[in-house]
Amino acid sequence: MAKAASVFCLGLIASVTLAQEDRGERLQESTSSSDQRTDFSARKAAPSKIDSFAFQELLKARKKCKEAEQKFAELQANYDKKKLKGIQSSTDATRLNRARVKWDKARATLKAAERKANAD
């Protein structure tokens, strides 16, 4: 009986020791992988999109498009007022059409700049 108890104790000690070694290895792996995640010098960061040429062109295209839209809206409002009063002229219609064409071109340029900026 004493022999069986001592064999049982040795088996228990051996299994506890193996479990502790396994736990130690897992802790070591966890620590090393955590160190790799926080080591920023190990990986190179991608350049910021804000600094890219394509993004700067996108900002310019947005500004021009917004300005063209505002100009068109202003001319449209003036044209409509003159139309109600009955004093519209062909010059007003020509200005309005030119503003519309300019706005259309600005929107096309903006769409192209968006595609180019998103491709980076």
C-alpha cells in the first residue's frame, strides 16, 4: 500500500512539473509575441495619405468644384429673378451655360482625383 501511494505521489509530481513547464512555455510565447506587436521599429509604417500628391490634388479639385457650384447657383438665382421680371438677356443665359459647363468639368476632375487618391 505504501508503495502504491509513493508511485501515485511520484506520478502526481511528474504531471504537475510537466504542466508547469508547459505553462512557462506558453507564457514565454505570449510575452515574445506581445513584444513583437509593440515594437514599432520592427515594421515600417506606410506613408500618410494626407501627405500624398494625389490627396493634395483631391483637395484642390474639391475646392474648385465647390466654387464652381456656388458660382452656378448664384448665376441661376440671378437668371431666375430676371426671368420673373421679364428682363432676361441672352448674355445672362450664356453666362449661366458657361458656369454650368465649368461646374460639370470641375465635377469630372473631382471624380478622377477621387479615383486616383483612392488607388494609392
